[in-house]
Amino acid sequence: MSRQWKNDDFQREFSESEKWTNSTYLSDVKIKGSAVEIVVELENCEPNEHATYIAKIANQHIKWIVSNIEMILSYVASKMTSLANQWLQEGESEMTEEDFKKRILLERISISGVGEFDTNIPIKDGNIILYFFDDEIFAGHTIQVFVYEGYVLDEDPTLIG
């Protein structure tokens, strides 16, 4: 089944009233009717002390992801379709990048960083990670893509799980 993503599918923003516990925030965001889990983990910050700031920065990153989901899906497909074709079972047809792109689904966004509140939560060392459901392309393994400073996507997406 083909999934189409649009920027206006981002239906919920983080708010200062959300509960922060042990510097970890968990929530879901609806994107085109599908729930995407959001996990924000910070070091060196007190629960609820900077919730407004954290919500603002996390929301910036999430909005970038939502605004660029088509590009992200195409990128992952370009990097993973060849491997997917190596995983084909007997009788399955070779997959194109477009076939691959239609089958994967963003299921989790993880944002981590140090709770320094005079600057944005930095994007460095891959502290934004995107996790994609593989629709059994890789026998149920999750596709993991790190996002680096400047919203540069990982050169080598990996399989986990």
C-alpha cells in the first residue's frame, strides 16, 4: 500500500504542559494518519524546568523531518534497495527504489542531546535518529538512519533488531 506524506500531516506540536520525567519525553505525532513515536532524551536537565524550550527545539527538528519526508524516503530507498533485492525470497520480484519507498514507514524519531539551554539542541554525532518499519523487506529488522548537523542524512543506513 502506498503512503503519501504531506507537511500539513503534522497534527500535533510539543507543548510546555507535557510531562518530562528523568529528562525523557515520549509522545506520538500523527503523520498522514499513522502514529510516529517521538523520544526526546536530554542529559543535564531537570524535568519540566525547561519544557518550553525543549518543546520548541524538538518541534523544529520534527517539522524539518515532516517537511522533508519525501526526500528522506527517497534517500533511504536509494541507499537500501540494492540490499533489499539481496534479501528477496524465492519467487519475489526485484524491487525498484519506488517500490521500496512505498513500503517503508517512519515509525520513530529519537532526539538526544545535552541540556544546554542557551543554544539549540545541537545536531552532532547523530543525535537525531530515524527508525523505519521495513514491511518485512528485511525479515522485520528496523532501518536506522542517523541525522547529522545541517540535517545531513547518514551515508550508510543500517538494520537493527
